Amino acid sequence: MAEGSSFAVAGWSAAASLLFFFSSLQECIPFQLQDYLAALAARLHSLLSPYATITIDDRSDDYFSRSEAFFDVEAYLGASPCNAHARRLRADLADGADRMALAVDDHEGVAMWWRKTKALPRANVITWSPRNAERRSYHLTFHRRHRALVENAYLPHVLAEGRAVTVRNRQRRLFTKNPAADWAASEDGRAWSHVKLDHPSTFATLAMDPARKQEILDDLDMFRDGKDYYASVGKAWKRGYLLFGPPGTGKSTMIAAMANFLDYDVYDLELTAVKSNIELRRLFIETTGKSIIVIEDIDCSIDLTGKRKRKKKKAKTSEKKKKMMPPWERDDEEEKKVTLSGVLNFIDGLWSACGGERIIVFTTNHKEKLDPALIRRGRMDVHVEMSYCCFEAFKVLAKNYLGVEQHEVFDEIRRLLGEVEMSPADVAENLMPRSKRKDVNGCLERLVKALHEAKLAVGAGTRQSKKSTTRTLTLTVTRIQRRRRISSRY
């Protein structure tokens, strides 16, 4: 027994010495030669080994878009029975720091192995672009004699099952631009970060004219099922919505209802956080299909309000500064901003055809301030006015908040809503119960009182406006008469 132990100790000691020797030798070899030796070793291994390996990267060959195959494989392995034996495998596989081997032995008796790796750039390599960013990959290893089976049966099975798992486990997400100063410097090199989207708004609870609501639902249904139609007419599979109206009329609620109805993700794009047209294009490419891209308050985001040319003084000052700059700084100055041209290309240019099944939504409180080129049909296909609360919208709110569809004060509320402009948000606030017990009469009376107060305020403002107008007209007539008397003397 002692002799066996001594042999084991000697074996471990020899192995440790060998590992130390190789590690010391590696430090003495230049990294260029290390790459050559590694490639040579891989080639020798491929010649001698009876196994073949298929690598699936998380990025496509063009380095712009994500590899859908990678995420399908990830979803498949996340739901595979072999996860019971992989303790460090997580359901979302978001952290690529683990290397894990997953044995898949249940496909027609053929042994295959999955391995996940993460490749980081070398310490002496400057990372400046996504080409050098972290790369994650799945590696499938199998015997060469099973190659036809893997290519023709197993991989299609994995991709189909992965897509099915994704659909079954789909959770709507709300995306925002990655808060990192530079997307290439972020932890995973992605332009977007996300949280779970769990907004309860639906078209059933949306306070809006029923006829207009049905038109929007029909349009969304047509878009969702219109892939072949869009291809037949030669248009990119996208749709533009412009939601305009005063504050509190439900524009954001409408977007949430659209996402819930279509089961789409939402990308909240804040243009003031985008540095250039190039970054805007990069963000758009990183979006996925079945998504709604939202730019809220487009008139306040950047200068897209129809004044394409600055005032003459500012323009001259700017031109002088540009002339004094070196050529390379002048080009940087032009690139480091988002322009109307960049936004137009984003929603209706060549880049807008990258991918499909996307809805682009602009919201604004002042439609008249927007450049007509930005909101013309073909870019913003559907214009939806989110107006003040009408009686039909009030009935939806009364049913949502109080559970009533008829009441004796409804006739008076109908009359007041026809005379007073009040947003659905203000109406809903007055209908909100102040205690656990729903006091229907008290809530409706509070709304009636608020409507009467708004009516009195409007009347007072109108009378004041009339007095001011009368005073102005009187002064104007007096001045004209005075000028006539003076002119008649001469």
C-alpha cells in the first residue's frame, strides 16, 4: 500500500514539474510565435483526431449583427435534460465566464459534446472596435463519421427546439441604450441593456374613442401578418406611428398597449444620449425583430423641428470656427452629432431594411414643430391624435376605476366634457378611489366638481381675453383717428 502511495506521489510530482516547465517555456516564447505554435498544434490535432468540431459564435461574420444561431443553441441547452448534470449552467447563460461541457447522448445513440467558451482580447492589444471585443462561442464536438447526421438532422433539430423554447419562455423586455460610456467598452460589448417589461396597459383599458381604437388594432393585425405582403410590394417590413397630442392624453400608455397586443419588445431610444449618426445606426442594427422602437418627445430630443438652417449670425460664427479647425477635427465635429438626415436614414433609408417586423413610434406634444419630411406618409404611416377626454373614453375609465357602466350623473358629465378640455390623466385622477372602499358617488361628484371649476376658469380666461382685445381695438382706433387729424392739418 505504501509502495502504491509512493508511485502516486512520484507521478503527481512529475506531472507538476512538467506543467511548470511548459508554463515557463511559454513565457519565453514571443506571443506571435505562440499563435503560430497554437495553430500548428490545432492543425496536427485535426489531422490525427477522429473528431470534428463546429463553432457557433455570438456574432455574425460582418460583426454588425448578432448570431441568431448562437442564441437558439443557448436556449436549447438551457432547456436540455443534460442541465441536471451541469451545476454551473444558469438558465439565462448571460455570464460567459464559465466553461462547461454538456454531454448530449440522446440523438439516435450518437455521442456529442457541447462546450461554451469566452475569448478575450490579449492584454497587449488595444480594444477599439467590436471586432476586438469579447467573443462567446459554443463548440459542438462529434466523431467525423457522424458529420452528415449532425449537419442534416441534429443541428436543424437544435435550432428548431431552441426557437420553440424561446417562444415558450418569451418575456417582453424594455431596452435602453447601454449606460457604459462606450458600448465597445461595456461588459459584453452590447449596445442595449434591458429590464423586464411588465406594463399592465391593454387596448381594453385604454381611454380612447372605440372606433379609432379598432382602426389601430386592425392596422397592427395587418402588419403582424404582413411579411409576404410587404415583400410583394417591395417595402421593408416596418411601420411608423406618430402619436401626438397634449400631455396626459395617453401616448406612453398606447405604446405599452401596442407591445402587449403584439407581444413585442420595446426599445426606448433617447436621441440626446446618442453621439453621432454612426452610433444611431449601430443601435438600430442591434435591435431585434418583433420590436417597437420608441423616440418620445421627438421635438425636444434634438433640432429636428423644420429649421434646418441656423440663423445667419450663428451660421457665420460656426463656419468661421470650422475654417480655423484642422481638417481631421472638422470631420470629427461633423460626425459627433445626430442630424435630421441620420434620423431619416434610420427610419426610411437603406439601413431601415436591415431586419424586419419593427414598428417605429414617435411621440410629440407639438406636431406642427416637426419637419414635414420627418413625418410624411411612408415614414410615419399612421398619425394618431391623442386628444382630450371624450365621453366614450370617460366610460372606459369609469368601468376601469369604479366598475360602473351607467350612473345618473353620466348625462351631466357628457355635457361638461363637450364644453371643457380635460386630459384622460386628469379624469382618471379624479376617479381614483381615496380608500379601499370604492365610493362611486363621491368619485363621480369629485369629477363633476373638477369639470365645473375648469369651465369657470376657461370662462374667466375668455372674458379677460375679450376685455384685453376690446382695449387693444379701442387704443388702435384712437391712434388712427389722431393720425388722421394731424394729417388733415397739413
